[in-house]
Amino acid sequence: MFKISLLAASAVIVSALAQPCWAQSYPSQNVTVLVSFPAGGLADMIARLVSTKIEANLKHSFVTENRAGAGGNIAAKAVAGAAPDGYTLLVTTSGLAANMTASKNKGFEQGDLRPIAFVAFSPDVIAVHPSNPAKNLKEFVANAKEKSFTYGSAGVGTGPHIGGEYFFQEVAKVKYVHVPFQGGTPAITATLGNHVDALVLTLPPTTPHIRSGALRGMGVASDKRNTATPDVPTYGEMGYPNVFSGSWVAFFPRRPTPSSRSSTPRSTR
């Protein structure tokens, strides 16, 4: 469904945070993990999987909290403003990279956050409500040539939003209206309710609904079909070759400052 090694990811994260810029005894207390999107989305799924794996090997909890909104900037701003001791981590997606240039008033700078582990990647998928007359991506695009449609995503600047804009505007050349949500879960809910005509999102949170028939997968933006949804063809199979898009998920602490490199972690939270 998505590429991830829990053991490798947890080892990289703990090793990075136990370097000399942090305390050698890290962690000596619980760690707060702020996820930039709502529960049930790709970032949330990965954050909880990796945190559980780390907890199994350490004596302290990695407590996951969802801070959704502003395309991931709310959680990023909170971590950028936290103490630079490694006890507050951000889990976000490739939308962070887009927001660095797309958002003028983020409340933080790129240098405030330090990437320590890119732990997963998932391709995007286009899905529709089963009542949609299009049976495949070719038919969907053909219908969209005649009439404008709406599509939902996890938010402005997220990977699926950028992937959707590129495909619909530059490749398919159709008329549409983008409907941003505060994460993948509300975007899925809207599509299940037939409130938007299509959904562009990463594959993992969409897969259960495609498998159950609650959504119909139109196409996966990868070079080959995904084993989790083998009946969903790739964009290339539908006549749109070399169109690939998706999102990575990564962990970021606040970057340590020169004055914090020799400090010890906080005793309480």
C-alpha cells in the first residue's frame, strides 16, 4: 500500500535524537508527536505505526496529537515554536515543502525544523462515488470536457492537491473546481456523501472504501498497479503515461540552536 519499514524508521528517529545536540539519555520522558492532519489520514496512520514501534523498544511513550489545518502549517508552527530538545516532533507530508513557498505568513521558517526521517511514500489515487457515470479515468476526463466538476483534496498545497492540479489542468485539460478540506478524512467523507464529484488523495486512507465498493478507483498515479487495489489501473494504462504524483511522510523536531546543544531535556511537560 505504501513503502515503510517500521524498524528502520524507528531506529533512524531515535538515533538522530540521541546525537550530541540532544541529551545522550534521550528519551528520559514522554515525547509529543504532533500530526499535521486529522486522524485516519496518511500522516496520522504512519505517525501511530512508527510511534508504537518506538514505544515497544523504549521506556517512554510517544503521544500522538492531531493538529490539523492550514495545509499542515498549524502543527508545523507549534513544533517550530517548541523547545529545541527533541521532545516535540512533527509528522507531516510533502505539503510542508509546498507551503514553504506558497504560504507567506506561516509563523515559522524552514530552518526552524530539522528533517530526521522520511519514513513512507504513497501514490495518489483518483476516486469517485459509485453513482458517477464514468467507469474509468478516460470516461471521467471525456465527461469533464463537456461539464465542469469538483474535486476534493486534503488541503491547499498538499501533495494530492498539487498532483490533482497538474493532472486536470496540464494533462487532461478539463474545467474543474478544487474543494480543499482540512485533511484526507473529511475529503473522503464528502466524496462518500457525493458532495464532490471526485477525490484526489493518497492511497492508504482511500483503499478500504475502494475495496468495499463505497468509492470507485479511477486511476493510481504510479508506474504500476498497487497490490492493495489491483483492480485500479495506473494513469498510464488509461492513456496518460509518465504522470506520477504522491506524498512522502517525514518526522521533524525543532532544530537545535547553538545555545540548546548542551542543554538537558525538560524534567516536566
